[in-house]
Amino acid sequence: MRPRVSWMTGNDDSILEYLHEKDVALPPAPLHYNLERSGYSVGYSTVRRRLQLLEGHGLVKKEKEKEGYYGITDKGRKYLAGGLDAEELEETD
């Protein structure tokens, strides 16, 4: 089971699951578009904010700084698999 901590929302799971399942790195706008196409209900500004927060906790990383492509990290995959505890999610990188 995945741990839940105070800063996380259901949108975080949606973003991480999409990046993991599709094995892609995307900028916020295309990620938002594709999340909506896949049936997720999340706003563009929410995607941008959540990516920044997820990056701060090491669950995603910017793969191309200038273009702003975000991809899931090993820590993000570990979270999805239920392999992290709450303390690890509270840590910031």
C-alpha cells in the first residue's frame, strides 16, 4: 500500500502513474493534455504546481531544464510500488 503524507494529493498519483505507465518525460502542457485524454480530471496549473512539488521530493526530475521535461525517478517508481515509507516522502531533495 502506498503511504500518504500531508502534502500529497490524488493528482500526484495520477501524474506519477501516467509518467510510469507510458514511460515518458513530458513538459507540463503536453502532460496535462494527455492526462485529460486518458480520463483524469486535473487542471493545467495544478499539473505545473504538482510537478514542482514532486520534483522537490525526488519523485520526478527535470530531464531537460530548458524545455521543462519531467520524468519519473526511481524513487517515484518505488513510491508507486508501495516501497517507500512516509518518512521518506517527507524528505526533500
